Amino acid sequence: MTGSGPLELPPRASKDVEKYLLPDETAVVATRRHWAVLIEPTAKFLPVFLAGGWLLLFDPENRVTSSAGLLVLVGSLGYYGLRVGEWWMRHFIVSTRRVLLTSGVIVRTVTLLPLRRITDLTWKETLLGQLLGYGTFRFESAGQQQALSEITFLPAADVLYRRVSALLFSSDWGGAASGGDDEGNPEPPSEPTPQTDADRRDTEPIPRLPPHQQ
């Protein structure tokens, strides 16, 4: 599923694509992770938040319990806000040359993997992932272990899998997975090598001597 028109991007993803992709790259996939990634932080946040509220309201005249409850409330809200902001700012981007993962709320980090180094792609869905609509990508790459070896909680993973597979294993994008250097940048054209005597073919005719030298 390669699509014939330009990819429609959310505003935040559009900023990342414009900032981090090269001029000759085209975004094929740009999405944040599925909201299910917030299930675990929410499960941790709610009990602590409720306990803080209970301490704050249990005895308003008691400064110790009220102060403790207020601190618990502020700490839990800060933790949860950071997790939501992290989810909102993190994007999984696949261009015609590279796979990128942008992350970070205060300090932005970009991790990339050139398509030419990917040797295999695995898509996995758990039972909960099938119910909620998310999956996991596993990239096998040549060389050492990569930071982008596994991307979890990708929405509509079946559609993304077909789209990325078409990019990796078909010629619709002009062999994007096999071109460029190890960082995904286009390689400079190679200069022609001048022909030497060692490059002569055995089938070339042997020059004859002049008649007076025969």
C-alpha cells in the first residue's frame, strides 16, 4: 500500500518530517504510538492520585496530612503529564531512505536506521493488540544490534506492515532500500576508471608489423 498522493500528516508529525527528513526523502509512514501505551502509566497514576486526594481531604485542618496529600497529587500529575507528553511527541517515521523514531519532550532525540541495512521485518500482535488495534515491529538489520530493533504499540500495524514491506521489497520506490550510504544519505556518483593495458580484452586484434620488418 504505497499510495499515489502525498501523505497526510498530523501537525506535530508534519513538523518532525519537515525538520528531520532530507530534501529528497518522502515520508511513507508518520504516526505516534497507539494510545494503549498509556494504559500502564494510567494504572500507576490513578491509585496514587486518589490516595493523594484522600490525604488532602481527610483532615483539612491537619497541615501534615494536607501537605503530604498535596505533594502526592502534584507528583502524580507531573508523572502522568510527562508520560502523556512523551506519547504525544514521539513519532515513528519511515521515509524512502530511513526509519526514524523521534522522542523527548524537553530534549528531542532522533534515532534512525537506514533502510539498506534492514534484512528482515517481523510484525507481531498480541491478543490485546488484536482487540485494540496495535502491534509490534521487529527489524532485523546487518551488523550490530540497533536501537530501533523493536517498536511497540504501533497503530494499525497490519496496514503499516504492508506499506513498509512494499517499500523494502518492491521496486515501486526506485530501490530505496538498497541505495545510499550507511546513514541513509545518497551516495555520490562513482567516477569512471580509465582503461589500462591490463584491461585489454584477449579478443582484440594483434597489430601487424610493417612489411619491411617481417
